[in-house]
Amino acid sequence: MTRPLTLTGAVTAVTGGGSGIGRAAALAFARRGARVAVSDLDLDRALAVAAEITAAGGEAFATRVDVTREADFAAWRDAALDRFGQVDLIMNNVGVLALGAPESLPDEAWQRVLDLNLMSIARSNRVFLPLLLAQGHGHVVNTASASGLLAYGFDRLPYVASKHAVVGLSEALALYLGPRGVGVTCLCPSGVITNILEQVTVYGEVASSPRAPDHPVVPADTVGDLAADAVTQGRFLVLTAPAIHDELAARAHDLEAYLQARISEQTP
Ligand SMILES: NC(=O)c1ccc[n+]([C@@H]2O[C@H](COP(=O)([O-])OP(=O)(O)OC[C@H]3O[C@@H](n4cnc5c(N)ncnc54)[C@H](O)[C@@H]3O)[C@@H](O)[C@H]2O)c1
């Protein structure tokens, strides 16, 4: 359990809120009565989501924020404070993929993925945590992935590494923030129908996916609702495939046997 947050009247801020999981979460927060600061690198998408929220009777505004730029985070925080007077929830949601064989991925692939998926949260922490700590309540939502719990893809090593890092930092952050009145939720969805393929960069020949886990692929709206429920119920972990619980238990019970079984499934 982590600290719950009542969304009615809360001010929420979502990165990558113009599409997919971020958009769905922004809409779900608004349906529960939250005001929403929607941000995205693509301002038109953020504007469209803010317009959807206001058309439904909610309150929202859109800002162009590039999560690789700390100054963008700071300007966005200030805009949210000007507009709504407070920020109660920050959702760090942007993530991208680079695909390629482990021996051929260049530094630029690693750096892009780690910068967007991991360092963006370090920037967000510096900008938003002082606010949440000063007010003694609030919530942080970090979008990781099932790939942050189980190392499915050897064709996407930087993604797996970045998402494991996001799970780890979220857990440590929950320990730090919990006693200070601030909750943390970590989203670890399996496949979700979004526009994520637009952000994929491919390096060289990509081997076929090592193992397609038999997990359901869900609409983004499902994840948005699960995220909003987790915030209001004070839950840390959000999964879209309950089977992951069993796989994590098997892995924890005997990592050697678990890994050996998975290696045996592969055909080189
Ligand atoms: N789609 C899936 O199957 C899936 C599964 C598990 C986890 N996730 C994670 O969900 C998160 C959201 O991805 P999605 O699937 O909704 O993808 P998406 O592409 O639909 O949405 C991502 C949004 O991020 C924005 N963005 C890209 N670069 C940015 C930057 N530098 N600054 C600000 N915004 C930027 C894009 O414009 C886009 O609107 C990611 O962290 C992803 O890793 C996705």
C-alpha cells in the first residue's frame, strides 16, 4: 500500500498526455473530478486532450513539454500553479523504444531511451517533489512496463534496463515519500494499444521477438482507469496481466530454473 489521493478537486499533471496511456490517464483523472495539466512534446495532441476534458465539463490546459528539458518541466509547473494554485499529482509517463541486437545497439540508442524513460523522472523529481513535500500530500505516478519486472525482450535491452530502473526508483521513492504523506504508483502494463510504434527507432536486423508472453493486449482506456483507481486506493503496482504475479513468484522461488526454462524456449 501507498498513500491514497482523492482525485476530486485534485490538480494532476501528465507528461506524454497527448496520446495512449497518458491521454487515457488524463481523461480518467478528469472523469473522477480532477483538474488536469496536460503536456506533450506534440502540443496539438495535448491541446486536443485538454479540449476533450473541457468539452466534457472538466478543467484542463495544455502545454508543450519536452521531458528531456528540465526548464520545460519548471515552466509547466509554474503554469499549473498560476492556473490552478497547486499540483497534487505528477504522472511521469513518456517512454520510447529502440530495437536492435544487443551487440549492435549504439550509444545513441541507449542514451535516447535512458534520457526519455529514466532521466526524465530525475528532472521531474527535482521540479515537482519540493512542491509535494512542502504541502505534505500528493502522488507520483510513474509509467514503467511489464518489461520493468520481467526481462522479456533481448531485442530492446535499453528499454528493459530503463523500465527496471523506473520500477526500482519508484519503490525507493515510495519508501521516502510515504512517511511524508505522498503516495507512489508504478504502472507495469503488458501490451497496450497506443501510438508507441511511432517512437520506435530500429538499428540493423532485429531478430524476431524472443518470447511473446501470452498476456492480453488491452486498450489504453483500461490502463487509464486502472491508474486512477490505484491512485485513489493507494496501490503501488498496476498490472494488466495478473499472470505476471505467478511468473514473478516462480522467478523469485528459483531464478536459475526460471531462466533455464526460458532459455530452453528459445530457438537460436
Ligand atoms: N504501449 C504499450 O504496449 C506499453 C506497454 C507498457 C508500457 N508502456 C509505456 O507507456 C508509456 C506511454 O506510452 P504509450 O504506449 O502511451 O505511447 P504513445 O506513443 O501513444 O504516447 C507517448 C506520448 O509521449 C510523447 N512524447 C514523446 N517524446 C516526448 C518528449 N521528449 N517529451 C514529451 N512527450 C514526448 C509523444 O508525443 C506521445 O504523445 C511509455 O512509458 C511506454 O514505455 C507502453
